[in-house]
Amino acid sequence: MERKEQVQVSFRVPRVLRELVRRYVSMDLHMNESEFFQEALREKIQREAPDLCKSLFLEEKTGEAER
């Protein structure tokens, strides 16, 4: 499987939220905080904007087929 290009995104969160995420990651199956945030963002977008998510993946598949 080809690994998708990743980019760095930075944002600020309250210290208490960071600690909550850190503790949750240590209890859960996530490898690290980055993986946690990636999954959380994917789930939110799929839940709140499913059509946007579908169209993006369709565009991605179409672009790969043209290569």
C-alpha cells in the first residue's frame, strides 16, 4: 500500500485538554497523539460532512487512475 504524503498542522489547545488527550492515548490503542488527532478529525468530518468526505475520496481515486 502506498503511503499518503503527510503535512504538519499546528494548533493550540488548552493545557488541560492536552493532558486529557495524553492520558487517553496511553489507555487506548492509539500509537501516539498525532494518530489520535488524525482519527478524531476523520470521524468528525465523516459524521458532519459525509458528502464532502465522499467527494474528496472520489477525486483522489480518479486522480490515481489517471496517473
